[in-house]
Amino acid sequence: MDIAPIPRAAVSDAVFAHLLGEILSGRLAVGGPLPPERELALAFAVNRHAVREALKRLQQARLVQISHGGKTRVLDWRNSAGLDVLSTLAATGVVPALQVMHDIAVMRRSVGADAARICAQAASDAQVAAISVAAQAYPTSETAEVFPADLAFWTAVIDGSGNLAYRLALNTLVTAFTDIGWQEIANLGAAAEFADRDAHIALAERIAARDADGAYRLADDLLGRIVTIMSAAEG
């Protein structure tokens, strides 16, 4: 493993980022041991506390298993890690950024469409009203305000579904898109989905009408547009 000294600022973050990249890329083999804290501290030219904090974060991300008094071993991230590593996979080049964005878009479609269906059945009148307000707030053209407006709308829909897992998944997917770059999405010509004000208003109306099947179909179609564009770009 190629290791170089790290600047003193945010040393724990830097050690974490380096080891994360090594694990996700496979340069640190699954099941293999990491060097002891003392060796890592010397190699990175940092104190052991910084190394210990970095290893703790890797354990929390379920990328390593720390055995007290034993070795710290690398886990298979495909079997152990969570959604929070999505953007790092793209940043390290382990998985192409376009593939990560495509897979996020597919999950976004599935979660959003089902949330719209549940929302139409279970949302309170106040939540339905909030969805309508969010739809009406969409810009009439593709501007920098489109993405915040889209987030506000789908946050309202998912909150209306009452599904906590969907809400937390939304946070993770938004973070991953942000880390990869919203401009990358715009460059693919995918902003058209986000800027379709009329479609979002129509979806809000289906939810207000308590039309669960209609809300699902509209949401699936709307969120599927970016999936189609990314699938074509992947070739």
C-alpha cells in the first residue's frame, strides 16, 4: 500500500479517506489485515489518535472489523456497507460515476413512485396541501432553482408517505447526487424532468384526489425520464 505523510489539518479525515479508497478499490484485500495502529501512524506521519478515529469511522461504515487485541480486517463492502458509500465509489473510480448516478436514479424512481402511492392513501390534509404548494413553486424554466424545488417537492411526498426508511434513503441519495455533482446531471440533459412543472402539478393533483394508482403511474413515468437518459448515456 502506497502511503505518504498527511498535512496536520483534519488528519483523521485524511487518513479515513485514504484507507476508504484503498478498501473500496480492492487494493486492501477482503479478509486481509490492516497494519497495526502504530505502523499506520508512522506511515501517515500522524498520531495514533488520528488513526484510531479513522479506523472507528471505517468500522461504523461496516468496512472493517476491529477485534480488540487482534487484527483489524477488511470486510467485503458489497456485503457489509450501506448507501453512504455511493458517492465515494464514484470519487475513487471503483465504479464509474455515470453508473452510480444511474443506479441512484433507478432507486429514486422506485422509492418516489411508491411513496407517491402511499402518500395518496395516507397523507394528512396538511401534508397534501404542502405537496401542492411545493408543486406550484416549481420554476417555469430550467434554472438553478429547479433542483432545490425538486428536492422540496419529493421531500413533501415522502414525508406524506410516513415511511421513515424512504425518508432516510432520500437523504443519502441527495447527498450522493450532490457529491457527484448536479452539473453532471444537467450535462446529460436530464434537467428536463426536474423542470417539468406541469407534470409535478398533475402528480400533486392525483395525490390530492387520493388516486393511489394514478399517483404511482405519474411518479414512475416522471422519475423514469432521467433513468432512460442515463441508460442511453451508459450505452
